[in-house]
Amino acid sequence: MTSINEQPIPAARPVIGEDEIEAAVRVLRSGRVVQGPEVAAFEEGFSRLVDGRHCIAVNSGTSALQLLLLALGIGPGDEVIVPSFSFAASANAVRLTGADVVFADIEPDGFGLDPAAVEAAITPRTAAVMPVHLYGHPAAMDKLMPIADRHKIAVVEDACQAHAAALNGTPVGAFGAGGTFSFYPTKNMHSLEGGMVTTADAELARTLRLLRNQGMEQRYANEIVGANMRMTDVSAAIGRVQLAKVEGWTEQRRANAAYFDAHITAPAVTTPPVAQGARHVYHQYTVRIRGDRDAAMARLTEAGVGNAVYYPTPIHRLKPYWEPDQKAGRTWELPETEKAAAEVVSLPVHPSLTRNDLERIVTAVNSLGENL
């Protein structure tokens, strides 16, 4: 039970400091508030996180995914392979283009797409595969990229939770045809709300810039059908402040995770795996709990330790996907996805944690023991 003098430890804590407030006020006073110099500077700065790729700022991570798929020409008649163990936005972006979502299972010892399951799901209609770098851990890009190359399909990286993650020295967002990031307030860095698309292809980058701005590069000279998915300069200014701090925050998240790895000993709890060569940036520190998860979460909450399940219902079981698939007689066999959804719990790992917080979290987790 939480001591009367101890506050509950939140599962996540967005950082909005004086630097972010001053940046927002500065832009508001300037009068240049939508897709102006701050957005351009943010794009240039973020490029350094993705091996110098072109960066296109938009209004959300979901918009980033949707626009990238559209820019690649993906639409009705196409299939995109997506993990069901992810946030619904991964699949929603595909549906919004008119393409069909094909779900593939995750690896048994991790949370990313299983390369063997991806290869088995490829059909003549497959246009792309969408690896999700879930919780900040890179997907198995070293295995997925050769599969995609062999079958001549695009790789669309959902890196919305994985700013500055890497595999064998290559940052996420720099593997496939394009990558996408989210700047929602609880992400490892944020811009209040926003997203970024990354690509090495200059023509694709130009198409993305057109798509986010009503199909225009020059005002009133519409070249294609586009949308309004622009980022504001207020968001970009906040993002630039956060970008300058994200490396330090990332190292703090990694240090917090290392402390948990070394000190969590409860037999019923499995700490998150890290693949060889992976730089995990711990958007979430996600453990698996064997036994009564609800009871375990209740005990953690009683001890003042914030916790949450990401994600309790796999996407293929959500109404917008489950009902159409049932009517079409389509079923998905995703045993590892179902298992993960029933076992995962995310613990606080954000950089605001104190040493006392870390000790409290470990004590609460270890008190779960082995009989749940």
C-alpha cells in the first residue's frame, strides 16, 4: 500500500517545461504559426536521427503512416502486412487508403513481426509490409528487409514509439522505403501532437510534401489531390526543444530499464528481451506476467506504481476488423499475439523517475512472487 507521504508513480509523464513554453510563446508572437521556418528547422534537425534522410513533418503519427502509404501508391486491391499486436493506428492507416490489412503474428520471444509469418502471408496482392518498432525496440529488420527485397514489396516502418532506436547501428526510420514517427505527448519526445515521415527518396519526399498541403507546392497551383495534414510552427518549436533533449532522456530510460533488468526477480515476471545488436529506447518497459494479471496490476496500483496494458485487444479482434473478417469468412491464427495480449504489463520507465521511484517499483514487482 502507498505510504501517506508517497505519491503514486505515474505510468507516463509528458515533459512540458519552461523551454517548451517559451518556444511556443515565441512562435505565437512571431505571427508565423503554420508550416513556416520552425517546421523546416525541425525537419532538418530530425534528419540527423535517421541518417540524413528527407523528413516531412505532419500533424500526427497516424497521418504520417497514411500519407506514406498513399505516396507509395498503395490503395484498393493492395494488401499490407501488419502486426495485430500494435496500436490500431497501424492498421487504420492501411484501411484509410482503401488497401486490405493482412495480419501476421509476432515472434515468440519478442513483440515484433515474425519474419517467417510475414513471408508466409505474402500473396500476389502484397504491396508492403509494416514492421512496428513496438515499445521502442527495433523490429527484426535484418531479416525482414531481405524478404521484402526478394518479393519486391515496400517496407513501411512504424517507428512511432521508437525515436533514436537502432539495429546494428542503423537507426529505425532509415531501413525501408519510408519511416514514420509520432510526437504525441507520452512519446519519448513530443511536439504536443505531430508526426514525421522519413525517406531516402527525393521524389517520394516531394510527393509527401504535396500530399500534406492540399497537393500544392506553390500556392493555388495544385498538382495532385492532397489533404491538410500540416504541422504548426508552434508544434515544431516545441519539437525542436525536445529534440535537443531526447538523447539524454533516452539514456535515462535505458539506465532505468537496466536497473529493472538487474533487480526484478519475481518468478512470475519476465523482463523485456533485447535482440542482439538492438538499441532499445524503452518507450515502454513491458514485462510479461504469468498468472492472474488483473490481480497483479491491482497490487501494483495499491503500491502506488502506475501500470497499463498496451494492448489488451489485438487489432484483428477490434470491431472494425473482426466483423468484416467474420462476414468474409476470414480468420487469423495468431497464437503469439494472443499470448502477448494476455500477459503484458507496462511499468513506468520515463526519465522523470527518481532512484526512490525505481526502488519502489522493483519492491512492488518483486512482492508479486510466483503465485498469482
